[in-house]
Amino acid sequence: MFLEFIVNFLRGEVIWHRLIAAVSTIPNAEAWLWSAALLGVYTLIALPVGFRADFIKVDIQKSWVVVIGVIVGSLLRPAITEELFFRVLLLPHATENASPAALWFWGLGSLVIFIVYHPLNAMTFFPVAGETFLNPIFLFLAALLGAICTISYWQSGSLWPPVVIHWVIVAVWLLLLGGYQKLYA
């Protein structure tokens, strides 16, 4: 069974199924309520941790060029691209009827890859982010983000709720909580 899955995955059948299912699944009201609750949980944890560790601070970006650039840019990357890879491609879709053990295996594996990706990204393609992406508080918050996006994806079966969660968190951090200064100043 596992070998058959690997063969189908490598041939692209699983990948295409997951992409089509995740992109075409329209979230219902319950999925959006779950996502709002998960965003609230993230906020209740991230703000105290971030402020206490002096990782975040109120710093509002006032340039409309920066604001529009961040809003559009953070939707495309990281929100859509990272959610497509770390959730849609790596995690079983609800239509695959994966066992709880398989969900835990792929969920934890995806989360570890998501966390490790950030320092690797800083060491290769985005060196200006090195200090931030290697910061333990950032990595904790990234892990928390990955976990809530995974829950949102599994609960909804759709790409869109985790994209919105990811996008809102990154945009708020960059535009209101000092993230822009950490990455681009």
C-alpha cells in the first residue's frame, strides 16, 4: 500500500489530486470560523511571547508603496507558495481517507520541514533575513503558524483558509509589529 502510494506520488497522480482538491474546495462557514479561532489562538500566544522576548514591537509602516507591496507580495509569497508546498503537497487531503497515524506522521514531518526551511532560506536565497530566521522566537512562532495552518487545512480540506491565516499573520507582523524593519532595514 505504501509502495503504491509512493509510485503514484512520483508519477504525479497524488500531487495533481491534492492540488485540484485543495484549490477547488470552497470553505464553508464552519471552516472560516475554525480559521478565525485558530488565528485568535495564534494571536493570544504570539503577542505575549513576541513582546516579552522583544522580538516584536509596534512599528507601523506608513509608506503606501511598502503597505501595498507587503499586502500583495506576502499573499503570493509566502502565503500561497508555502501553503501549496507545506500543506497541500505534503499532507494527505481529506479525500485520501488517511489514517490518524498517517496524518500525524505527515503533519509532524511537514512541520519540521517548514521550520527548517526558514533558516535554510536565509542561508541561501534570503541572507538579509539570517538573524531573524535563526532567532528561536521566530522559529517558535513559525512552528505555531505551521501547526495552525495544518489544522486549518485538515479541518477545511481547502487551500484558502491556511493561506488567509498565513497571509494575515505575515502582513500584520511586517506592517505593524516590526517585521519589515527586521527583514528589510
